[in-house]
Amino acid sequence: MNEDELVARIRRMAEPGARRRLVLGIGDDCAIYRPRAGEELVFTTDLFIEDVHYRLKNEQAGVLGRRALARSLSDIAAMGATPRFCLVSLALSKRTDHKWAEAFYRGLLALARESGTALAGGDFSHAARVVCDVMVCGSVARGKALRRDGARVGDAIYVSGPLGGWRHRAEIVPRLDIGRRIASKATAAMDISDGLSTDLWRLCIASGVAASLDGPLPVLAGATLDDALNGGEDYELLYTAPQKVRVPGMRIGSIVEGRAGDVFLMGLKVKARGYDHLSSSRR
């Protein structure tokens, strides 16, 4: 099977529901999307690389396809946005073929349909390892996108679910529903991809504040406190809101006065020891 034949197959797989506001989708040089009046578009992209984020021999292709999209959808959720379409670029290795690629896209498209995300196009290539890049476009009412820089002293800090890192999380569930529910209530938000210690530090740096965490933190079954703080790839949402505003999720602490980026857990300073792509090896 050649590249054009594989593209044609994937186009047929993607067609149900793929025309939502897409003027032109898979099969041309560019996709065309017509936004609604009064909305802003938000964009994210996320690399998903063999031997960095997963071991090919340990995972089914469909599971990997679903996870590849889920990672980018989590960023859309963190902005309080609704996903509209995605572009998927996939480089296959000698250990994968068109059947593997089709299974990968079946998994990805299953989540795309569940989340209302149209597959609008992408690219194919080959490499020594499987490499996937998923770009997602979402939309949000003008001026309503959640950002990292809005946390204020006195805000409560929340997470959308218990933490524990990639070793203790079988599946990534993008919290699109919670993202939309907090869109008009939260003061700042982001998703937890590199560990709570690092991502809360990033939110505090962006907002110019410090944070005080209460104990015990909500932890996944079998996980440790260190896993919850530094494990990475939880893809839960981390957000702040005024004390009197009711939001979903689990409260874990408060935004406090102090040096920007300082994070404390029960009075002890927490170092940002989550995952860093330029200095760490995940697996």
C-alpha cells in the first residue's frame, strides 16, 4: 500500500462527523475552517515519540492513537475551550506498516468522535522510530480563554482528579467537561503534564505568586506522594479560583504572598522536580 492509498483509507475512516465547520478537510494542501463570530481560536501541538513517551512493543496501536490525541486535547481543556479539529503528522518506522497505522488512527478517531474533534489532515513520513505530532485547534468565547497568569493571592488551588504520574495511570482522560465548567470561574489554569511540582511552579511564575499546598494530596491507588508531585503525565487540570466561587474538583491549597514560583507543602518548600524534556529520560 502506498501513501496515497493509506491517506484515502484514513479519509474514509474520518468522514463521519468530520465536516463540522470544515470547508475543506483531508485531501488538499490545506484544510479550511470557518470560525464562528465572537469566538477566538486556540492552538496546541504535542509530540508523541517512541522510546520517549512509550515503548512500541508494550502498547497496542489503537491505544497509542487515542493517547496521542488525548495529550493535545488536555491543553484545549486547560484553556476552557472546545476542540474543533486536529492535524496529525505520523512518521512510521520499519517495525510498523499500514495495518499498524490504520489501527493507530482507529484509536485516535474514536476519541476524536467522542470529543467532537474533526480530523482535518496531516502528513506521513518515515523515521528510525515512530514519531507523532498532533495539533489541535479549539475555540472559546472572545476574551474568555483561561491562562496561567491570572492567579491572585487568596485564590484556592484545585486539581480535577487524584495524581500519581504515568506509572499509575492506565489512560489519559482529557478533562474537557471540567475545563468548560470552570471557564467563567477560574482565575488561572493549565494541565499537569510534567508533574504537579513543576507545573504549579510554572503557574506561580506566570502569575507572580507563591503557593501553599495542604496535605495529604489526592493520590492514585498505589502511587506515592513523590509520584503525585513529580511523576508527570497525569493530564489532570490544575486551576485557581476565588475562595467563595464554587468549582468542581479537589482543593489542594491556596495562592499566597511570597516570591514568585515558591511552592510549599505543609510548610516545607517543594522543589520543581517534574519531567524536563531537555534533561530527563522518561523510560
